[in-house]
Amino acid sequence: MTEPQRQLLDHVRRTDSSLANRKALVVDDDLRNIFALTSVLEHHDLKVVHAENGRAGIDLLRRTPDVDIVLMIS
């Protein structure tokens, strides 16, 4: 890609607001995965809540009805 194309792509990535202010639930038993996913999602202005297992994820989902997406890592 040319430099202007790279700059345009970078600009779109930084300003794409389609994910902004949405809420994601990340469920994983490995805190390193939760940290990594949270970092990426927050970079796109998502609000992130997390749980360390499926049961805790379901409980959290029941208490947090405004979750837009659930990411479960197996």
C-alpha cells in the first residue's frame, strides 16, 4: 500500500464509531486472554465486562442486560 492509503486506513480505524459505546462481555478462564481482548476492544471504544467462567458469565449477563455481544473463549 502507498503511504496515503495507509494513512487513510489508519484514519478510518481510529474514527470508525460503529462499535463505540457498545458493551461486550468477555468470558475466559485465562486472565491474560481477558486482558488482551479487553485492550483491543477498549481501543475501539467498547465498554467491556468480563467473567472467568460460563456460569459467572451467565450471572453477569442477567445482571447486565445492556450487553451487545458475548465473546467466549474455549
